[in-house]
Amino acid sequence: MSAISIERYLCVRCGQCTNVCPGHLIQRRSASEYPKIVEDAADICIRCHHCVAVCPVGALTVDGIGRNDCLEPDKFAIPRFEHIANLARMRRSIRNYADKPVDDRIIDQLLDVVRWAPSAKNGLPVKWVIVNNAGKVRELAGFVMNWVKKQAGLERILAAWNKGEDPIFRGAPCVIAAYTDKTAYWAPVDAAIAVETLDICAAAMRLGSCWAGFFVHAAQSAEQTAINKWLGLNDSETVQGGLMLGHIGDVAYQRIPCRPEPVKKWIRG
Ligand SMILES: Cc1cc2nc3c(=O)[nH]c(=O)nc-3n(C[C@H](O)[C@H](O)[C@H](O)COP(=O)(O)O)c2cc1C
């Protein structure tokens, strides 16, 4: 049976589903025809549900999922470019966190939104481990330090750790790890997009966040087995990204730091 089905009695032959299907699985030869689903659609369909989302009359379902399973967009709440530009410029990597836990419900709210981040072939490979306890974050930092100790050039990080500081997670009370199956298609890129979406959404909530690069390095190194075990991942899974999260501590940026102009090569006709 095909993944995609169209209720003919509802279809108004507008052709929108034909226009949006990325695999051209919904076809018609002329504007007067009802759209038809190609034979091997069930195998090829990436379940992006664009056809369901675009149909003006709700005539389509994919694997039984239809119009009533979709969210209604608030078309009037789309931020203006100036607002998005301001957020992109004002978002900072925060390395000072308040001694205050992050409510689980806020994290649920953020990760709920991140599921709409793009992923290659709509593969949606990214899963999450949420370490939402300052003591547990410190414990995880200890595993990362086992990696740091074996690296040349990270002596300052080691010295800071030995002084009781947290050079790994910067005192964040929460760390969110993005993980995937090791063999998942485009997994590192999909995870990076998901983590950055989380980062931006956290900034929009006035929370502090910062990419946790040392953690990811360690989690993909010889320390992987120990870190995976601690995080509850199995051998076929790997950490692909990590974000520190918390309420912003004693830091208040007064201006947007300079960044060089983009390097551009234009190709025009
Ligand atoms: C992949 C990646 C890994 C990073 N890892 C760390 C890290 O381990 N610790 C840290 O303090 N900052 C880390 N950062 C933050 C960068 O240092 C920061 O983005 C950069 O200095 C620019 O500052 P801004 O994000 O406030 O614009 C990382 C950023 C990225 C994109």
C-alpha cells in the first residue's frame, strides 16, 4: 500500500501537492487531472508531510497522518526580519550562569520546537540526553577532563579544573547532548542544525547557552565508551553535539561584538 493517499471526493485538483512533493511522487499530466501517486511511493517517500501541509482541503494523508494531526500556523506571529536579525546578532555564547536550575518544562518547550529543524531527507536522526542537575553536570565534566588530560595544548583547561573551576561547562546547571545512531545519514550536520536551533530558541527565551565543544570531542574520543555508558547510550550511538544551558549569571552585554564582513564570491550571468 502507498504511504500517500488522496481522498478524491475532497480533492480540488489545485496541484499544490504535486508542486511540493520533493520526490515527485504525486504526479498529474494536466491541470484538469486528479493527482496520482507513483507506484513505489511508500518506499521513496521521506515522510516530510509537505503534501498534507499544503492541501487546502485536507484531502491527503501520509501513513494515515492527515490534516487533523498538523498544527495550525499563527501566520500573524511570524517575526519581522529585523527581529530575527537582532536575535542572531545579540545571541551570545554565555559562560556565566546563575545558581538556579532550569525548569524541565522550559527544556521540553524548547526541544518540542527543535523537531521542526531541517534534516537531510527528513531523516530526523537527532535524539537528546538532558543532564539537568548541577552535580551531574560536574560529574560529566569529570569524564571530559579525562580526555583533556591526554591532549597537548589544553594545560590551561586542566589548571582551571584543578582550581575547582568548570572550564568544560562553565558552571551551567544543565547540559543537553544531541546524539544519533553512528551510521545515520548526514547525522553530524543534522545534529549541528538541531543544536543551533535550540541555541537560538534558548536565546529568544532570554536563557543563556553555549556550545559544548570539549564535551563533544571527548564523547567522540577514546573516552566514548565511558561517556556513552554514563549518558545511557549504546555502542551504535554517538554524541554529535552539546549545549550548555542555564539562566544568565552576572553578565550583561552592552553591545554587539564586531564580526568581519562576510567573504563573498558572486556568480552572476
Ligand atoms: C562547534 C562549537 C564548539 C564550541 N565549543 C565551545 C566550548 O567547548 N566552550 C566554550 O566556552 N565555547 C564554545 N563555543 C563557543 C564559541 O567560542 C563562540 O561561538 C565564539 O567565540 C563566538 O562567540 P558568540 O557565540 O558569542 O558569538 C563553541 C562554538 C561552536 C560553534
